[in-house]
Amino acid sequence: MSLIPVTILTGFLGSGKTTLLKRVLTEAHGQKIAVIENEFGEENIDNEILVNDTTENIIQMNNGCICCSIREDLRETLQLLAAKKRKGLLDFERVVIETTGLADPGPVAQTFFMDEEIAEQYLLDSILTLVDAKHAPQQLNDRQEARRQVGFADQIFISKADLVAEDEVEALMHRLKHMNPRAPQQAVHFGEVAIADVFDLRGFNLNAKLDIDPDFLQADEHDHDHAHGEHCDHPSHAHDRDDGNHHHHDDDVKSFVFRSDKPFSPAKLEDFLGAVVNIYGPRMLRYKGVLNMEGTDRKVIFQGVHQLMGSDLGPAWAESEKKTSKMVFIGIDLPKDIFVQGLEQCLV
């Protein structure tokens, strides 16, 4: 049986998750989707579009979708759905999990790596984050959960952009880009998103991600790659310039890119990454990279969420290709200088 792809939908209270979900649940897209709703959600889908009188809390929609809410824990709900699918009691092709507006999507994502039974049945596809253009600037200032949700995203949808001025949307997108340069951003109107932008993004499927987008780490390099330049995100420089609407937010969720043309020593790199994940794991939201390793002519691809990290052999370096290691780290107040210094010491 092939693995069932899973999409995690996150976003702060009122950002439009439910609107997007309703669209997915009721539209004639021909896909059979199971939606798992966290019952503590601020707005329960059931109340508005479902008549819920089943004891088991699983409802079949008229377009073939299924909706269920989490009563106990996510793992049990996933097991139940997979078991029903195996027995032919339920028919679905993929799962969408809506987290509560205050949730950190990290532990939800980790379930798919840590739990062997879940990993044998499901494949985490991506984390989608909705950001409400009208309230996000304040939420990002005040609430770390909102900043974390941005840091985890594989794709960011900006809702309610029609309620604010164009320059405010631009400033918000610039800020989000600074926090997470690897997630594409798209303004959406009332949850109207093409299904292709929601599913099969392969945010966690490293090889596929690189096949689709070999430059996934190139994002805005001039913007995020200066050690101390015009666009600098070093805390000590964050408040000494203010060009109107950019960069006077010293958000604790930041990203930085490390690159080198020298190969890594596998043993040294493993030791170093193991040590930083041990110390900073809870603050490391997402990190991934394409590495040039000593002893192999293939790219080594690695990624992680919090303390969980994995690597894989990718395609061979092309003859004309420059063997450059590129890594991006997105996290909460990560000490960039310690990471950069440590990574440099792992080079051959």
C-alpha cells in the first residue's frame, strides 16, 4: 500500500484556516480527502457545514471527503483512519490536519518521523501556514506561536490582503521572507487557492524538492546572506536603521544560510550537528541543506524539525556543476556565529 500523503494546516486564530478547509471539503476537485480537525479549534467546521450526529465523529461529505475531529490524540485518530481504509470502510487518498490557532506545528510534524507505525502508513507532505494580513503585524510582534508557525511553513498563504494597503502587504511579505526565506508566499482571497498549491508540495521529500527546484536555497540571497551588510539581521544592528517599513522588527524567528565550496568531513559534521540539535533542538524549527561530502560523488541532502534530523543520498553532482554546500536554518534566536564557526570547522 502506498503511503498516504498528509498536509498540516496551521495559522493564527482567525487567519482563514476554516475558510480554506471548507473550500477543500466542499469543492468538486475529485480528490478524496480526510480532514482531521483539532477539536479545540476556535471555530469548529462541524457547526457550520456538517450535521454531526455520529458517535464516532467521522463524517462522509457528499464530494467524497471525510471529516473527523480529534478526541484523544492525533496518533490514535491516524491509526483509526488507516485501519478503516485498509478494511475498505473508508475511502480517502490524503489527509489534512488542521491545528489549533495557538499550536506549534512541530510536535504534529514530528509524529510522522518518530512513530514507526505512523511512518509506515503516512508521508508528511508539507506544512501550510495562513497569515492574516490585517492582524499579522501585531500577532507577530506579540505572539511567539504566530512566529513559529511562519518558521515551520513550506508554503505561506496571506489572507485578508484586500483589507490593508498594498505597501502594508509588501512590508508583511518582506518580514515573512526574512523569517522564512524558503517558503513561497501567495496572497489568497477567501480561501480561493488552487488545489495544486495546497497538495503534493513535497516540503519534506528532499530529493523531489530538489528535482523541482534546484535553487530552493537561493531565496533572496542578497537579503539574507550578508554577515554584516546593508540587509543585516544581526540583533545588535536591528534597531539602528529603519527604512520606513522594513527591518525594524527584530523577530526572534530568523533564518540564515551557510554555504561553502569546500567538502564536509562526514564524521565532524555528524558530531557537530548532533551537538547543536541536542542544545538548540527545541528552538530549531526547520533546517535543510544540500551538502558536498568528502568520500561521495553524490549530493547529501539533510533536513530536520526540532531535535529530529535525517539525511539521504541525492543525485550525483553534474560534471559542470560547482560542488557547493548550502544549508538554511530557521529558528528562534539561534546563535548564527556559533553555527557558522562550528560548520566551518567541519570542512575538510
